[in-house]
Amino acid sequence: MPARAMHKRFDSLMAAAAEERGQMLLLAKELQELSERQRLLERELETIKNNGVQDSIEILERLNKLDTAVRIEGRKTSAQNIARNIPNASIKKQLWELAGAQTAEYVARKMVKTEAFSSEKELLAHAVGLAGEGLYLEFGVFSGNTINQIAELRPNHTIYGFDSFEGLPETWRTGFAQGMFAKPELPPVRENVSLVVGWFNDTLPSFVSEHKENCAFIHVDYDLYSSSRTVFQGLHDRIVPGRCCCLTNTSITRAGRSTNSKPFRSLSPCTGYSTNTSGMWKHTSRPRCGSSQRDDPEAGADKKKQYKRGVVRCRKYPLLFRSTTCEKYLCECLDSVVSQTLRDIEIICVNDGSTDGSLAIMEEYAKNDDRVRVISKANAGYGHSMNVGFDAATGEYLGIVESDDYAEPEMFETLYNTAVQNNADVVKSNFYFYYSKPEVRNEFFEITPAEHCNQVKGYLAYRKIFYRKPSIWSAIYKKDFIRKNGIRFTETPGASYQDAAFNFKVWACSERSVFLHEAYLHYRQDNEASSVNSKGKVFCVCDEYEEMERFLDRHPDKKAELECLKNRIKYDSYMWNYDRLAVDFRPMFLERMAAEFRLAKEKDKLDKSLFEPWKWDTLHQIIADPAQYHLFRVKRDEERKRAQEMDEIQRLQAQLDGIRNSRSYKIGRGITYIPRMGHRGLRALKKYGVRRTVGHIAKKISKRK
């Protein structure tokens, strides 16, 4: 081909590329990034083949992002679609979907046993059905729809509706300014409805002074914090146990939780309002000191003194917390406790030398709720903190809640009532494994099967309890039983499995235990600071079994029955500890394990009937030669790891092949062919000059011909 013709062809190619470049710039940029990511993944895959899987989870996440990125329709990228084609309505739709996802997350985490209603009308009918005799009030009438529904459900009662009908008293949020929702005329209402027109803080005091009855039912259109606060402050003396408050327009999205839940975060500790599992708010005890008392110090002081004489001196139920550095989860934990349906409780928070904001949080709760008491001390470990809390407790039964967990509202009322009915030393329930990452989920964990529940048992009748996960926080313990038997926690540093010895001593001494099949406690599994994620504690579990041995030496009558059983559960604990230790620490731990079990064997304190055959064989391999067993385990673990790596490589390779063969990827590569060729030509011109570049292009064209 003549040089002039080649130049002309090259110029036409460059012109076409320039025309396409303006239209496809964003697409070319995204696909260039896509190609770079793909090359990175291919290099990572090659590294995996040579060195093993380094971080398969991260690679899978990148693959998922890559697969999403190549889903391109036509000549427009997802970024172009967002910029050019998505109307405001679609953005609103996405916001609603986000709110729905956040609500679903909250329900899964906080409302496992909540009763669901298909409509607001159904919820309202259920709430009215819970109410008895007294005042029926609605705050926020607006169009009159809900107050007419209430009036229809209670035709023989007068329903009082409060509203200024002048719209919002203040700006609510963006797009909802002061005065919005104002109505020039009063809405049509049924005959048994009486409207109280005016702002709540103007009309409510006079209404309360004229009507001496207690509230039976309160319906609040729950938009503004200030309005809701005014309602509860004005009515707190008229809300008695068994009355029902139904709230609508509440939101549990991230935005809503910061505003709509504010009245209850501030008022619940000082007024006694708490939730039940039907999704409605009920008052379960007399208010201790309503917020309005803060405006009248003398009246507040008199009311508080009266309450203390009646209740505070006879707390039934101390709950203990220990906090070191758990600020992230502490509010959720404390909220679940101060909202317990069992109101007559003593909440002891032990600050074990925390270095974050935990102490300030606990002190704030103590300021707002006189049931909360904070004990602050230097860091001395979990066992010491629990012993300090047990010594300070004055109630009849003791409970423990760890500061990164949370409890269902009815947990301690259910356990306490069961304990009183059966005169039990211990009442224990099942629990949930709680995960908040990567998605919220609660997994039911069965400590006790249903056939062993709801009956009084002693340790001789149910020895299997010794083999179960300690989970000391899913139970309550009679204080006199704990002190009579001298049951204490091991005071070793840190949070080092001190629950093991405590749990053993409890079951060894209990003659009246009751187990419940229901689960109430949510045991967090994804706290990075939790002891379940610590690998630096090699011999801590050994300290616990030394404490069990000392306990049995003090109780020779129990030693004869329980020493072999203690050694059986010791085997499981030691093998679990061996598996969780870093590889460098495993040989030294195995040497100690072999020495301790060798001594137990010489004293004839190993009962073969308590072991599964393979566990019995493994134990004797360790006793005979711990170093050889360790080498066997290392080899076996490496083989398993290699098998897992090969499975992972095959899965990653399949995903890469799927991306390369996908229609969307091929379309993307095709429509960017001209821009890519043009880009290469420009780079070649800059690097090699016109002559060499044209010669190279001519060579390629002649080969194709």
C-alpha cells in the first residue's frame, strides 16, 4: 500500500477515534479501570497458585465488584445513567429502599419476638383492646382518621383529641417547615370525640387539672421530640401499670433513630416507660421522678423520697456489668437492662479501669435512673470485678450481663418468677449467638433440650450440664446459695475464661436448678476485643481447672463423685485451647497438658466410660508423646489447608472464567475497541514517532489482507 494511502487511512482512523472519544470517554475510563482490576486479580490468582490463599474473602469481594462493574447495557455506563437518566423519583425510591433495609436490620437485631401487624389500623385495634377504663387521648388529630377509628372501637367512651390545627410548631426536617400541615377547618369527627384545640403545653395542664382519671389509652402521632416530651411530662402521674401508649410515625432508620427515639432515650430511665415485645410502649411501674420534677426541685425531692421509702430498699434483683473498653456496645446493653419489664432491680456497673468513654456512659445512666449504681476501680480482671459486684449486691437473686451483649425485655422477669415459684438455686435459659456483621442474625443455641426444661433438677440428675458451654450470663443465681457455698470467681488478670470454674462450682453445689427452653440473651460474636478473639492467653484455662481442683479439695464429698467428670470436661477445654493458640505456643501447652493428664492417669482419675473412643485414643497419644502428636496435627492441618486452598482456587478460577465469558464483558470490550486502538496509536506516536508507528500499522494491515 502506498505511503500516502496509509497516511490517509491512519488519519481517518484517528478522526473516527476522536469522534468516538467524546461520546465514550467515561465508558473508556471505567473499562480501563476494569482491565486494571482484572489484571490485578489475575496476578493475585497466580500468587494464590504459588503461595496459597492469602485472603480469599477479600478476593471474592473484589470479584463481586468486578462482576457488577462489567454489567453495561449498550454504550452508556452505570455512571452515565446515574448522571443523565435517574429522576428524583428514583432517588426517593432508593432512599425508601435504604430505610426498609435499615428497618429490617433493626428488627432482626432488636425485635426477634415482636408481633407484627399488617396495617396501622390493625395495630391501633390491638392497642385499644389492651386498654381498660380511664381517659382515652390522642395527640395529633390532623385529618381525624385515627381518632374516629378509636371512637368506633370505644363507642361508650369519650375520646379526647389534642391538636392546634396550626401545623408543625417548629421545623421538623428538610421539606417540613414550621406551620406545615395547618388546617383552616376542624376535621369531621364522631359524636363521642371531643377536640381540645391549642398547643399541647397550653391545653394539657388545664385538662389534667379538670380530669382526675388515670389514662387508659394514649395515641401519639410521634413526629416531634418536643411535642412528645410535653405529652409524657404532662401525663406521667396519670400513667399507671397496665395502661397502653400507642405511637405512630416512628422510624427506626439511622436518621429516625437519632430523632424519633430521642424522647425515650432521655425519658425512659427517669419515668419508667419501657417496651414490650408487641411493638407498643407500656408503663410497667410507677414513675420514679418524671421530667417535670426537674422544673420544681422541691416537688421532685418529695416525690423521690416517697418512692425510695416504698421500693428502693427492697430491690429483688441485682444485675452486674463489668466494663473495660466496650463503649461501642455499652448503650445498647444498658438500654436493654433499664427497659426490663421487671422494674424492681438493682443495676451494678463495675468500671474495671476503662480507658474509653464507658465510665461517662455509665454515670449518665446512673444520673437518670436511681436503680443504676457505678463502682469504679483499677483494672484487675473479670473475676475480681464479678466478685466486687457480688459483694455489693443486696437483692435476692443475682444476674450477669456482659457489656457487649443485650437482653430481651422480659428476660429477668421470666427467670425471677420461675425462681420464686420453684425456690430454685439457679434458673437458666438458652440464648442466641448474635452477629452484626456482615449481616445481622441471631442463631438459637440450645444449652438444655426441651425434655429437661421446666422441672427442678440437681446435678446428680442432670450431669450433662457440666459438658455444656458455661454461658453464666443466661442464668440467675440465688444470692444466699452463692454465699453459703463460697462460690467465687477466679481472680486472674484479664477476661480469661473465669466463667469455667464459676460454672463448675455452681452446678456442683446446686440441688434445685430449673432450665427454660426459651432464649433471651443475645451473645455477641463479632466484638474484636472479646476474649473469644484473643490468642495471647496460653495457660489461662489451666488456672481455671486448678481452681476446680482446689474447690473439690475443700468439698471431699463432691470430689469422689466429680473428679473424673472434671477431668473429662478438662480434656475438651484443653483441646479447644490448643486449637485456638498460635502455632508457636501449641507445643509448650501440649507438654503441660500431657503432664497433668499423665498424673491423673497414675492416680486412676480418668474414667474411660466418660470419653468417646476416639477422644480416649487421642488423649493417650498426647500422654505418650505430645511432640509426636503435635507433628501429626501440623501435618494433618496442612493437608486440610491445601485441600481448602485448591477448592478456593477452583472457585476463583471459575468466577474469573465466568467474567471473561460473560456477554456484558464482551460487549464492553467490543464497543471500546476503537478508543483503545486510538489510545494505543497516540501512545506509539509519542514514544516511537510517526515513521515507526505508521510502519507498524501498515505491517498489521498487510497481514490481515
